[in-house]
Amino acid sequence: MKKTLLCTAITLACSGEIYASDTFQLGVIEVASKASTDVSTAVIEQEQLQQNQITNVAQVARITPGVSFERKGARNEQNILVRGFGSTRVPVFIDGIPVYVPYDGNMDLGRFTTFDLAQIDISKGVSSVLYGSNTLGGAINLISHKPTKELEGTIGYGFQTGHNSHTATNQTYFNLGTKQEFFYAQVNGSFLEKQGLQLSKHYRQNTAVSDENGGRAENSVSRDKKFSLKAAYTPNVTDEYALSFTTQRGKKEQPIYAGNSVNARDRYWRWPVWDKDNVYFLSHTEFTGGKYYLNTKVFYDHFKNDLSAYDDLNFTTQAANSSFNSHYRDYSYGGGLEFGINTSEKNTLKLSALYKFDVHRENNDGEPVARSEDRTYSFGIEDTYRFSERTNMIVGLSFDRREAIKSQNYQQITSGVYGLYDYDVGNKNAFNYQIKLNHSFDENDELSVSYAHKTRFATMKDRYSRSLKRYRTPNPFLKPEVADHYEISYFRTFDNWFKVESAVFYSEIRDAINEVQTGNITKIKGKQVYEVMNKNVGTEKFAGAELGLTAFVSDKLTLGANYTYIRAKNKESSIIVADVPKHKFFAYADWNILPNLSLYISQSAETGRYSSDGRNYVKLSGFGVTDAKLTYNINNNFTIDAGISNIFDKNYFYTEGYLEEGRIYFTNLKYTF
């Protein structure tokens, strides 16, 4: 049985060899000395992604301890929460390059397919200062493939459908690569089109508040195309100079509200354009026999997004006040240096400097383009000292600075006169520091104790956004959010057949950005509304534990499970921390029935999650979802599998009123050479 299944086994950190041979090492950023035993970093490899039918990055939350799935139903966005920290507090990187949207500070991970990834690294709490700024709750790093053979590749096709024939999903992908003496090249492509969301047969329409009548969910089509190309020069065994380009072309629709709240308002929204392009250069050069090294990175990232809001389910008219066409044209560019030196046999020192320039441009039809600009610097130092073969300490320190250059909004300047208004802007500084001590009592275990002080700058949206529902006054001088993380973790294997991973953690956020009423009342379209403003008034606390178990029962059977407990609390008793499940569980069994035939069964469950529409809180019902599939290896190159997701057709949701998929039948073909 391949031990890489330990990651899916859900060991508390989904551990796996971070230096897998097909992993693009220039894109790896780590804080651990031994990734295979580091509980605070989940490493999910391509094998686990395929085993669990994970086609986009957000879906990895289901199998990963300490990580939960988040659906922003009103925007049909899929994201990840790391130990309770949401998407704006856990930035996303591709090969160590930041790719989150400048305005929102986050990313719809449902648009990021996984076919071209070697692994996903999720750092929880103590993430390396070498990532740069804004890693308040951790970091998510999507690491690409690197070819290892003279000619290699994978070609795949997948099909899935519910009982409604108009819910079919087709996916195709390819990965081709070559590794030569002095260079390598990799090309990847994928296409995924979903004709509609299959609702559970157990769904019952509340005709008083929802137009959703079941079967195929209304307005639920999505399509994602992705192409990437990477080429690298490798003059020797240590140095590497790589240039990479990725383009994504997407579109999506937002399923309408299907819950029971009388306060809910249907949104008839579609995104005809969700496009992203990025190009980056990474290098690694060693000097003096490896005593010194220099890493460099330069990147450019472009985001194009169009949103159309319609009057009703016909999606033909835009006469209502709530209808509009919105356009985002954002881009970022920047670069960085990382210098490392082995100061002695026991000590390694790393220094980093990063720069990022963000531009947000937006307008509705008929309006001029409003422009906002930010500039961010980050300087870090990370030192690893090895007291002995079994004990080491990692210390990190960084300084971040955000300079807000300009921010504009199209609004009423004087009575009856509209135009671009320039907001006040402000600069902010932040310090981050952390320490982690690792000790092994023998060759089969590791104990880690860590503390981290992390920060996050307020996003452009936090500072300047005007709500669609309420009159929000901008606050350009919001302070950075601050979090303190404490963690103790322990990893142990027993005679190579049983593995235990555990952690207890506590995190506290101060100066959390919350929306509060100012006491003023204004009129919007003839209606009196309360004025609100984002302020640094919140204190949030997250306390929890993770436990992962893996048993290699025999050469033919592997069992694994994990459990996560999180208690999330806001200092203000009237404010509930939404979207964080109190209990989360995942288990699986992987059985090789015959030499070429295997059965994989998994069970996920959660309870204790609250959902919020911004005004009211609803405690969601707990649920459990069972999946199963059979895989047949026709030969060493060709594999076919078939299975069922949500076997018992559970009707459930992560956000009240926005349903998840019911029973789905699927099959996949894969050819590898």
C-alpha cells in the first residue's frame, strides 16, 4: 500500500513528502525542518486529489484536518477556512507567488482546477515569514508539476451526472513534460464544464420565499478552461531558472436562494467573464559549494471579471434598481529576493525582501472607471538552529508596510451631480514574529511547540466598499488585524503500521474588522437607512484540537480518519462567528480487492456551523456524506474508475439557502506514460 495515502488518511496534517520528485521545488515555501512530520502544514498530493474526486482547490477542505469548506452563496464562491480563519486572512499563492484579487483580498478557489498541481500546501497558524504580508491565519500554496523523465504525460477524461440529464459535467485534461540535461518544459491544459447543479430529491421548495423548484438548480452553469506553460534552464544539479505562464477563462452563474428565510432576497446574477492570467519567473542559484543561495521571483497577475445582475429568472431585462453590469480590471506586479546562508553546520539563515503593487479598476455600464492603488513591502528573516539531530528551533521575524496611493469611487458629489470622488488614503506598518521548537524522542516521533504573532492589512474592500444593502462610510485608516497563535502538536508512527498525529491550538484575533452602526441615518433611493462603517472593534478566539489516525491493516487494506474540534467565539456576545463547524470528521477505507481492482469509500461529516446573511444567524443542521468508487488498472498506463458521490442523496448546505449537490454518478479515464 502506498504510504502517500497517509495524506488522505487525514493525518492531522495530511503529511506527505514535500520533496516529491515531480514537485516544482522553486515554488515550495516551508517553515518546517521535516515536512513529513509537520502537523501544522497539510501537504495534499495529486494522488489524494484524484482519489477523492477533488477537481477544484476548495474541495480539498473536506479531507483536510483543521480546514473547513466555505461557500459564499450570494456570490457562488468556494473558499477555505483554516482553523476558523477565512479567505481574506489566509492568502493564496501559486508556486509562492501571491494571486489573491487586489480589491477583495481573496480568491474564488472553485475556479482553480487541480489537474496541473503536484501538491497543495496549507500552512496553519505558523506560516513562514518568507511568504510575505497578510498571512494572518496561514497560507495556501498551489505547487505545480515538474517533469522528471525525458518524455512523460497524462491524459484524462471524466464524466458525471445526477438523475437529471441536464446536470452533466464533462472534464478533460492533459499534462505533458520533458526533462533534458540542461532544461525541462511542461505544458498543461484542462476544460471543465458543468451544465447544472443536481439538487437532492429530499429538497422541498418553500414557495413563499423561493423560486427554486428542485431537480436541476436554476442558474447553476459553470465553465473553467485553464492552460499553463513552464520552461526552465538547469545548467547544473543545483541551479534552476524557470519561466511560467498560466491563463484561465471562466464563467459562472449563481444558483438562486432555496431556503426558508423571509428576509432573503433573490439575486439573479451571472459572471459571463471570470478570467485570470499570470506570468512569473523564479530562480535558484547556489554559491561556494552550496553554502550560499539566492532565490529570485518576478511576477505579473491580471484579473478580469464581469458581473451582470438581472431583474428575474428570465435573465433578459435589467430595469430594476438592483440590476447592473459591473466590470473589474485588476492587476498586480512585483518581485522578491531570498538569500540563504549556512552560517555553520547547525545554523541556516534566510533573508527575504518582497514588493507588490496592486491596482483595482471598476465601473458599471455608463460610468467612468474608478481606480485604487496599493503598494506593499515585506522584509523577513528566518533562522533555523539545529541543537542536535533530534532538536531544532525556527525563529522568524518580518516587517510589512502598506502604502495606499489612491482610491476612487463613482458617487454623488453634490445634489444631482455624480463623478469620481477621491478618498483619503493612509499608510500602515505591521510586525510579525514567531518561534517553533521541534524535538524527536526517537526516530518515530516529533513534538512541536510554536507561537506566532501575525498581522493582516485591511483590504481595499474593507476600507472603501459601499454596501449594496446599507450606507457604508469608508474608513481608510483601519489598523491591521493582529492574531496570536499557540500550538502543541505530536506525531508518532508505531512499527510502520499505525500513525497518530495530534494538535491542540489557540488563536486570538485583536482589532478584528467588524461592521458597526455609526448612529447616523441617511436616505438611499427615498428610504431611511442606518449608516455603518468598518472599524477595528472585534476580538475573536479560536480554540481547538485535531486528531488523525492511519492504520495499514495489511498490504491490501488501509484505514484512516481525522477529527477536528473548533470553538469559535467573538468577544461581543451578540456576534456569532459564522461558517466555522464545531465538529468535523473524515474517514476512509482503501481496499485492494484484486491486484488491479480497488475499492475506496469515504465518509465526511460536520455539525455546529452557523450561517449569516449579514443581519441574522442560523444554526445549520449537521450532515454526513458518503462517497464510493471502484478503480481498475487495465495495465501500468491505463486506469478507469467509476463511483457515486453523496450515495444517500443527503440534502445539505454550508450557507443557509444555497444547497450542495445531491447524488452524483461519475466515471474517469486516465492514460499515463
